Amino acid sequence: MPKKQLKGIIISDKMQKTVVVEVENIKEHPKYKRRFKTHKKYKAHDEGNIYKTGDVVMIEECRPISKDKKWRVISKLAESKIISEEGIEETDLIREISEKSEEKENN
């Protein structure tokens, strides 16, 4: 029987050799047929501490490693987005700063 694999985003990497991965699923209400998103958090084993918050990763079920940890990270699918404290992506922030500096130069 093949092992389950899930795709999710790392939301925490503060523990040693462990990351918390949030997996999003879309379900449909049985009566009203409306689709809605559900989220579930899994603790996954990261032996080398190489994955960081914001990375999109693939996790696979494995033998129990600890009380809560029954998954391991097998691959990184996408890089993390650099987000500032205000929730603005750095690329947008740099674009805004460059536009403001151009306006100052024109005035």
C-alpha cells in the first residue's frame, strides 16, 4: 500500500528537526454543495533543518518518530516568499520605494 503524500506550506520552523506544515483541502457541503477550504497542521520531520517558513513542501507519512510527529518532508516544491512585518511582499515594497524616489527626483 503506497504511503500518503500531502502538499502544504511550512508555517513554523522554530523546533529542532521539526517543521509545522499547514495543508489546505477543499471540501463540499453534502446538502448545500458549497465548496469551502479546511486547514490542518502536521508536524513533519526535517533532519537537516533545511526547510524554512513559507516553503511549499511535499510531506509523506512514516513510522511514528515522536508523540505528534508521523510525517517527514520529502521535497521542496517552491521557495518561500519574503514577507515584511506589515504583510507586504518585499518585491512590492522595493517597487514602492523606487517609485517614491523617482517622484522626488522629478519634483
